[in-house]
Amino acid sequence: MSTGQTILTILAFILMTSMIVNFYQWIGLSGDTMAESQDRVIATSVGSSYIEFAQRLAFDRVTVNSISARGNPSALTAPGSLSCEAEDSAHVMSTFDDFDDFNGEEFEQDAGGTNGRYRTHFTVYYVNPENIELPSSIPTFMKRMDLKIWRVGTPSTTPPDTVTMFTTSGYFTFN
């Protein structure tokens, strides 16, 4: 083998090695991207489950067993008091009886079939019915729940990817 052929062989080997390294690097990044996507899908499912539970609850503690607030939003819970009432146990979702019991709560949930735990933080507040992006400083017949969901315990140096969702609840009665 001549010197020229040896140099060409070495260059071909270097080119092939760099292509293989780049290929495996790309495969590794694809795996990370798929894992992050799976985390987002699971976080969205966890948030959707909480939303479904909250939508089945009464609008407010005064509407649990009466219609006394019908036509009178000032009879509803004051905006600064939206949270668990004394008869509800904080951090025990099964005792919640109205939508705003979630306000300020934070729950962790195991995602079955994975080794992931997901934490969800809730914020509930009254909103202007004409624009649900605007919080209201007075009781209205519309509440908004913001959820922030993220995976906990990930061995990463970057902050966790947070999924944000929201839902609204309105108080309507039919005679």
C-alpha cells in the first residue's frame, strides 16, 4: 500500500468515524426529545383528570346546598377567601365540595406505568365574564382555575418543563 492510499484510508476512517458519532448523537437527542414529549403528554393527562374532578363540584360553598346566590354574586365567597373551608380537609381532594377548594393546593400524583411523579399547583380566582383573562376583585358568576404541572425528581440540571392549563366554571341555575 502506498503512502497516498494510506492517507486516503485514514481520511475515510476519520470521515466514517465522525459520521457515526454524529449519528449516535442524533439518536441520543431524539430519545431525549421523545422522553420530554412523553412527560408533557402525561402531565396533560394528569391536569385533565384534575379538571374533570373540579368540574363535577359545586361552583361555590354557598351553592353546594342552596340557590341563595342566584342573581346575587355578592352572596358568593369573597375573592380573598377562595380556598378550603373548615369542613374540608386541606390536601385531601375527596373532601372538596366546591371548585375553589383547589385554590393554593399542590398535589403529587404517580403516573401509572412510568416511574414519574407529577406535581400540580392550583390557583383559582374570579374573572370578568366578558374577558376570562382579567381577574376580578369582586365575586362574579365565573371562576378560573390555573394549573401548573411538572415532573418531579428528574435527574436534570435544567428546570422542569412545566405544562400550564386552565379551565373555567360558571354558576348557572335552571328553574
